Amino acid sequence: MATIEFPDDLIALERSAWAEIQRGELTVDTARAVHEAVTAFAEQAGVSRYDVEMGLKKAVRHSEAAA
């Protein structure tokens, strides 16, 4: 999988969702917003939605481990 450059707004959206997940408060609206943004970005970039989703989660959820 190639490295994908994610826009700041997509990173921020995933960070919000991750924070909600960690608090046990993920809402349907947040989950839907992330899904729709990931899908739109994948279509625009011409890459697999799965690759975008997995790369985004790795960038947000595992960025502390890389630092």
C-alpha cells in the first residue's frame, strides 16, 4: 500500500471519531461523517476506500507509537 497524504479535515474527523470511541460515545452521525468523507476522498484520489480507511486509522490511532 502506498503512502496516502490525508487532508487535515479528514485527519480531524477521524481524531474526533477515535476520541468518541475511546470514551464509549461514538455516535451514528460521527461514524457516518467519517465513512462518507473516507469514501469521497478515496473516489477523488482514485484509491481503494479500504486502503484510505486503514491508512487513516493507522495515521490517527498509531501516530503516538511512531513519535
